[in-house]
Amino acid sequence: MPKWYEEQSKQSDVVISSRIRLARNFAKYPFSPKLTLEQAELLCEEIHNHLEEKKTKLEEIVGKYYYYNVIKASEIEKEALVERHIITKKLAQKKQPTGVIMTEDESVSLMLNEEDHIRIQAISSGMNLLPLLEKANAIDDFISESLQYAFDDKLGYLTSSPTNIGTGLRASIMVYLPALGISGKMDKLIDEVSQQDVSIRGVYGEGNKSLAYIYQISNCKTIGMSECDIIQNLITIVDQIIKQERNRREYLLDSNFDKYEDQVYRSYGVLRYAKQISTADAMTLLAQIKFGYDSKIIASEETPSFYKLMMAIQPANLQKILGKNAGVKERERARAKFLNESLPELIHL
């Protein structure tokens, strides 16, 4: 079955994906940081068994799914799930019983005993927050039919961290912002949106910096606003950022087309013929090639799925492709070979 990130979507020149996450806890258990080993095991078993008893109904909502016992997985398997954004690093590193329920296309995942008892995540390519919220809420309602959530009439859903209390909703849109990044506009943009209860962080890299110019834009406020208001605020801001990015790209190409054309072709040449390459260098070059495709500097019969390639060349997922553990040097050679073979021949425009 194709994965969600293999789908092409509108606005793919800027928007990579949308994600909805709902944080929930159950009234009968302490918050996850306070769970004993026995309680953590009972929690995971109870949720898993509840879902299995009504599997047909749940599959009507999400499609085919399976349960993955994270605590029993190898370190590479866990890291590969983190790299594909199915689970968080926090879940991967937990020593208590944990698990994840995920669909075959990886568009829906339910993390068990992460920071909260359950985190419902729905993700898709493109900007689709409202349909994703509808799906996440359907899963939420399905679970609450039999299991009682920790809920306060004044505060809303009770969560392990005060930053999630209320709706428990974290909505986010992953975007590709090369022109704003190249132009040094990101720090100002991050400061501006923070005043509107929205955060921007680099997906790959530390702090505000991001390899491949990929950023995640998310709501900060989860209480005092409805779910729809939170999402509409985020969509309005992202629409403005998309416009800024496209305008900046047009300016860069108008002012120095030869420079960026050369960068795109150089990047393509390196990835087509390199014999070894690091993750960071490959990500940077893929981002430059994507810029070339989006700007119609280069083209091929079939446009590559750049985000799919970016996830595939991460260390753990690359080792899964290889089917074995591999050291840094072996991974660098394998990464280069994979990209040599994955990039299509260019056509003349």
C-alpha cells in the first residue's frame, strides 16, 4: 500500500504535510510519568484489547491497522519509526511498556504511554487540517465510548504537560521555505508568528535552523479557543507564509537566475554521481534540486517524491533498506548509491 508521503498534493511547492495530534489520558490511571511498570503494562493491554474487540468498527474509520510493541523493537526499528514521524523520541526511549497502533499507509498512529496515555495522530500530504481533525475526532469518540477520559468541566482534557491542557490539540503544517531561509528572513518570521500563538521550528537540525529548509508550524495555545478556531488561526498564518515564500522565490530568480540555475544543476550532478555522501549533505542537495523542480529550472518525465527520498536516506531507514546494521562509511556509500538510482533523467525544457 502506498504511504501517505508518496501522494502528490496541491501547494506541494511549499506545503509538505499536515498533522493533527490529540493528547488524552484515562481517569483510572495516574499520568504516564507516575505510572508503575505494572500500571503501564495494564494501560497498554487495556487500550490494545479494547481496540481489538471492536476492530471492524475502528477499521471503518482508519482502514487496516496493526499493533507494534515498541519496547520489544530493536534500536534501529525504533529510530526508523521516529525518522518517519510515526512515534516520538520520547516514546522510543521509554523503558516502560509502550506501543503504537498504526495504519498500513502510516497516516494514522496511536501512541500508547508516551507523555500522555494515548496520543492520536492523523497525518497527510498537503494542507488538510480540517479533514484530519474530523478523522482524529472520530477515533477519539470511538475510544471514549468505552474508556473514560480525564476531563475537567472548566479546564477541558487533563494532560501530563500544562501546555496541552484544554483541547489537547496540536495542529501542525510542515513546510519547505528555501527562499525565506536563503534570504535570512526566518528569525523575523518566527518572532512575528510567536505573537499570534504559533511556533515555527526546524524539523531537521537544532533550534531555528533546519537542514533542507523544512519547518514545522504549530499552534501554541490549546486552551481558551475551540479546535476549529485554533486550526483556522494556523491556516491563516500558513497562507500568509506561503505567499511570502513564493514572492521571495520570484524575487531571487528575477535578480540572480544564473546563480540558482547553476546551484540546481550542480546539486543534481553531485547526487547522480557521488560515491559517498552524508545525511546532511544529501538533505541540502535534495532541497536545492526540489527548488529547481518547483521553479521549473529542471524537469523530468516523473517528478521525484522528495520528502520520501529525505526519509529514506535517514540513518535507520537506510539500514532497513539495506536489511542490516551498517557503520557510517557503509551508510554513506549506500546513501549515494540509493540517490544515484532514485533521481530520474532530466528532460530539456
